[in-house]
Amino acid sequence: MSSDTHSQDSLNTFSSLQAGKRTYHYYSLPKAAESLGDISRLPFSLKVLLENLLRNEDGITVDQTHINAMAQWLKDRHSDTEIQFRPARVLMQDFTGVPGVVDLAAMREAVKKAGKNPALINPLSPVDLVIDHSVMVDEFGTPTAFSENVAIEMERNQERYEFLRWGQQAFDNFRVVPPGTGICHQVNLEYLGKTVWHKKQGDKTLAYPDTLVGTDSHTTMINGLGILGWGVGGIEAEAAMLGQPVSMLIPEVVGFKVSGKLREGITATDLVLTVTEMLRKKGVVGKFVEFYGDGLKDMPVADRATIANMAPEYGATCGFFPVDEQTLKYLRLTGREDEQVELVEAYAKAQGLWREPGHEPAYSSTMELDMSKVEASMAGPKRPQDRVALKNMKSTFELLMATAEGLPGASDSRESSLASEGGQTAVGVDNSYHHPSSQHLELNGTKTRLDPGAVVIAAITSCTNTSNPSVMMAAGLIAQKAVAKGLKTKPWVKTSLAPGSKVVTDYLRVGGFQDDLNELGFNLVGYGCTTCIGNSGPLPDAVEKAVLDGDITVASVLSGNRNFEGRVHPLVKTNWLASPPLVVAYALAGNVRLDLDKEPLGKDKEGNPVFLKDLWPSQKEVAEAVEKVKTDMYRKEYAEVFDGDDTWKAIKVPESKVYEWSEKSTYIQHPPFFEGMGEEPEPIEDVKDARILALLGDSVTTDHISPAGSFKADSPAGKYLQEHGVDPKNFNSYGSRRGNHEVMMRGTFANVRIRNEMLENVEGGFTKFVPTGEQMAIYDAAMKYQEQGTPLVVIAGKEYGTGSSRDWAAKGTRLLGVRAVVAESYERIHRSNLIGMGVMPLQFPEGTDRKSLKLTGEETITINGLSGEIKPGQTLTMAITYKDGSTASCELKSRIDTANEAVYFIHGGILHYVVREMLKSA
């Protein structure tokens, strides 16, 4: 084998291929099959992992055992073998990127203090950070909303952006896409992704699959382009960019067969909500999902990306689509060079990575969907997997109101009155019904009334749908027809349009739809996540007052992927995911308590009722509009993607290689993670006589643990900022403050909708400080326990850590003094993040939980077995002492799943391990 390559290549797979006029070298899967046996039916996603092993075989982290295990997977359809995956690149967004760069800066500081060259800490893999999570919908419904929001964003985030500009010049292999450009996943899909990567290696050009990890769970969107990638915590991503492999077990792969075609009037959003519901019911956490079947033949990449985007919502590590003609078509449309497209086709075909008609790989298990059976859908009120057929929306909301299920704070009187009022009619359609909690208000000089179910936020937002021209054009067509008939958005609805890239603006304008969307209040507010990440901004004062005065259960309708409690807006208790055209429809209707099949959205100029079917575009109309999306649009908008506007360019950039921390900064502070770190890790001790900080139920999300949105002046974080001279109007959000551990510690478990079972009928980030019986903020209690030297544990139910790949959910847990989390089950990324911060994730055995153990939170907990050797999957013992002095015990399974994770935990976290290894090798 050529000495230009890094692999030992024990199977002699190094080969060359011709693509267009160029010659590329690669590690051949067909040549590997000569030794391994027929691997043609290995799932495409595992073929990508196998190539990664062949290319990185070094006899230490990757050897023949790992390569053989991939072939053995075909016989067993599962594997317990741990492999080391080395992604080609790393993707970040700014909410996770800022703390990532803070960690890198802190690591440089630690290396400098150790007397070594701080430049040792430098990304070895290409890193792209896209600033997309910071823009808020402060202004809306006006022609100047975009420029005003961007100006506010730049002023509000000046410190953070100065810091990122520093990182841009201080680190190699690190690029920043400035604010006001697009959402990282859409920029990744439309521009950054290559499907097949290549680089110079000696005198040869090496070709290999484009792979990545990203610090956002929706990194999976890129799987729609045949690129294997998924979300990891910022901690793990930092390690990957510093040359550490991603440790993982060879996953089970669930094959999802698609057949048929979507019916008239059914959108890609309806399809993905159906897929999400099906896969969540099956249970695919920690597994790959791979789509196959002849239904893929006519499924465009935009639709594939919509499905792949929501892998975190159905719980899978990724939702992979193989390369085929649709992939090439999309690459050409989005302006990739001919040379790149030629390489993708030649490489995929040479490697057996090209989808052939009728080909069915071997999967761990399979399921199937006939797309002709998909119906118009939404999802809510608080979980993406809870699909509701559009025709059932009214009855679903009525049932929610009648039972108050999942709607905290509903009074008994409201429940009984709703149960007795079965025939209420939606606001904006029939004003004869007066609900006890309805509130009269005045908006823009018009007197109106807010009723339960009122849509107070209608947002076309998030990468999931704004990357898809078919649903965006459908929204434009609905708006066009509504304006022609004289319909108007209801006055209490806060409307917004936040595309994932500037290309969307171009094609909406060329299609002739932007003016009609503007007429309905869907003016451009920014290019970013906005409402989907919780940056929905304030509601109009009159609406906010009405919601509070009447304790009204109102709604948001958004074209996003996340609708967890407290995420979209603190006052909006029900949040519904929907396609962009349905977002427009609900803005016109003004209430979710409608049967859109039978009840009108409003009245036309002549006073005649207008129904959804009167506005809904045909597939032919949508297809004709999509034809107006041209390659030139992509080339124009991405030509200067890294440049930014004049404000960005004018930001002053310090030129030091080690960051100069400012004690005055309330955004960027030197984190304490490496303080007192020795050359060798301290021995791990058992957890003795710990207190329970929080006793939590099922489906506790990373939003519950570390919220991203706004916070109040009387919260611990609010008090801290005010003590440091920050006015409440300048608080910004938790997400924007992730460079300051002081804010983030205080925001841990501070979601306004979290419920700690240690307290009765209390919502929010509170607990009982057991020694005195006082109720207080979780942060305040944790600090009191730290003063006493008392270790802490958190007890939880099923699916702990669902949702975003939010490393601060683990960092905050660690800084509060939590040694271990004990739950019934975990979501993949959060489990990994806890280990990455030195917090032990433990799992109850089947049939045992906080309820069977009769835990109230007043017990003391001892966990034995940590002081011995740390091994993957070992059994530990939890001893419980109850308030009355009685005792019980149970066995717990360690959810340290791999040998690498055990090493990271022993070192107190993955970054500690990386720093120690770098200091040893320096």
C-alpha cells in the first residue's frame, strides 16, 4: 500500500477510480469483500462506517477485529463490538458553538498553565459554525422587521460575536458563517455538504464519504443527501475536532420501506409526522434508521431531508437515505460543481453505495409505509411524536381542555365547565360562545376577544420545512389565494417568516408570493431558528395580559420540529407542529378549535364563508411554482457566505492565541472545568449519603434540564445578571448566555414547566431543601448542599434527556454537584453528555422505578461499586435510607456503554482526558 495513506490496509483495498477527467484514490469495499465475503446487502449506512474503518485502520484504535465485526453484523443483524468512527468534519451552531469555543479557549489556558504551547489545542478536522440561533422575533408583521431584528441581534450579542470572531482567527480549520445568512442544517444541505469528500494526500487525491457530527441534534437532516451524520453534545464534538474518534457500538439498523406516492393535498410535513409517530412507537433509540424501497425513486432530496431532520424526534441516531439520481439532481440544482457531481456518481457506484431499483439490504428489523395512506396531520400539544389527524384537531383540543391532560395549572372549575360545554365554536368563526376564561382586549384600535385555543403564534420557521421548496411554495399559494379573496390574519396572531436560507426569499419573490405573505403578516423576520428554538420574542402586551388574566390555554402553530413544554413561549401551553401552508391557514382561522373540513377560515369580500379546501393548492400548482427555483439562486446567495454584512465586518478582533477573559463580561466567562486538574485523574469514590436534588417523571427533555429561551428577573439567573448591572430587558436568552457558566448553572432545571415530584402542585425549577423542609430554587438548594459537602443525585423516569443535543444539560448538572442520574431509560445524546462531564448515568432494572421504591425525595442515597474498576454495563448497588430510618436497596445498570466512555468517566470527563493526552504527547 502507498505510504501516502494513513491506513495499514491489511485487506489491500487501496484503489483508484476515474470521475470525469480526474483520478481519485479510495479504499474499496468490493476489494474488502474479497476477504470479508459478500457484503452487498450490508445497509448503506454501515457500508459508510466500514469504509471509515478501512481508511483509518491503525492496528490500535481500528484493527482487523473491528473490520471483521462489520461483516459478522450481516449474519447476526446486531453487534456488541465497539468501533471508533472518525467523521470528516464537524458542524456547529452558535448556541452550542459559543460554549464549545469557550471550552477550547479554557483548554488552551490549561495547556499554557502546564507550560506547554497553547496552539496544541486546535481543530484537526474542518469545523463550520453557523450563527443561526440568536435572532429573535422582536419585530414582526412590518416591512422593516428583518432589518430591525438583525440590528437588535447584533447589538444584543456584540460580546458573543466578538468572541466568535476571535475564535475564527485564533484556530485553524475553523470557519464562521455570519448572522443573517441561514440555519446551519439548511446551509449544510444547500452548500457545505459534498456527499463525497476529497483531499490531497501526498501526490494523490483521496476520496471518501462525507461524514460529520454536529452540535445540534438535527444534524441528521444531511442524511437526506446520502451523508452520514448525527448530533452529539458539544463536549463530544470538541473531542472529535481535536482528533478523538467517536466511540460507538455498531448499531442495529431498522429498515423503513416506503412505497406508493403522497395523495393530492398531502405534504412532506404530513409524511414526516406519520413516520415520526411510527418509529417512536417501534422504539429506535440508539439505532440507525435507513429508508429503502421503490417509493424513493420519485422522492426529492428536500422531502428526504425533511424526514431525516426529525430523527431526534423519532429517537434514532440517524435516518439515512442512500445516494441515487435524486441526490445528483439536488446537487446540480443547488449549484455544486460538475466535477463534484461526477465524483459522487462514480464513487457511489464503485463502492456499492448507489441505490439500485429493487435492492433490499439486510436489516435488524423492518417496517413499511404506503405513502398513499398518509393523511393531513399536525403534532402536539407538547411532543413531536404525538400526531393528530387534521380532521381531529378540534376534538383533540376539546379533550385536552376537558381533561386538562398535560396542561398544568388548569383549575377544577375550568375543567368542569369545559366538560359541560361540548359544542363550543372557535374564535374568529362564531363569536356567540363566551367561555368563562375568555378575555376582551383591544388590538390596533379594534376590540376583540381571546378564547381558549386562540393561535397567538403562527410561525413559518425551522430547518425542517423551510429547506423544502414544495411546502414553502404551498404556503405562498395559500397566502395568494387568501389575499385574493380578502381574508385577513386574526389580530391576536403573531406571524413570522424565518427561512433557513436567503434562497427561500429569492424563490418566494420570483414565484410572486412574498407580497401576499407580507399582506397576511408573514414578513421576513430573520434567517434563523427563531420560534422553533424558543426565540419567538414577546407577545403583544394586550395579548399577554389577556392570557395571564384569563389563565387562557392558547396555542402556537409552527412549521418546526420541537414543541416541548415551555420552549416556544412561556405563556403558550399547547404547541402544534404543522406544514407551512397549515401555519398560514391557522393564522387566518385564529384558533385551533376548528374542524377545518367543515368550518370556514373566514369570510371573503362578499361575506361568503371561505374553507381550507377553497385555498389549498393542487400538486400541479405546487410543482409549477417549484419549477421557478433555479440553480443561479443558490450560486448567488452562497458566493459570499462567509463574508457577513458591514456590521459583522466591523467587529474588532483580538489577535491573541490565548483568550483574554474579562471579569466584567456577562456573556463569556472562564469555565471552572479544568481548575485544579492534575496530570492524573483522582480516584473515583462511591456516592455516600447523597440527597435527591430532583425527582422527575417521564420524557424530561434537555429543554427541561437546560432551557434555551427567556427567563424572568426573579429567577436565580435573573438575579445574578441584575447584580452584575444587566437590565431585565437586556437579559437575552439562556441559549445566548451559554458562554457564562454562572448564568447556566442557575438556569439548570429552571424550565418554567418542569415538575419536581418532591413538591405538590408546583411548576418550575424548585425543590425541597430536605434538612430544613424549605421550598427553594434548585440552584439555591444545590449551593446549600455544596456548602455542607453533600453529594447529589437526580432520579427520573423513562426517556430522560429527550430532545436537543444540549451539552449544558450535562454541564449544569455537573456544576450543581450531581454525581449520578438514575433513570428508567435515556435518550442517546444526553447519556453520552453526562459521561462526557463525569456524571454517572444509571438505569433502574425492568419493573423497578421511583414509584415502586416509594421515593419522595426525602431519602438519602448511597451508590456502591464506583470505587472499583469502571467497566461498561456493570452492575452497581443503590442503598436507600427513608425518612423514618427504614432501608431498601436495588441493583442499577451503569449506562457507560463502551470502553472509551469508561476512560472518559475515570478522567472526570472527555475534555479532561483530551487535555491530559495532549500534555503527555507534547
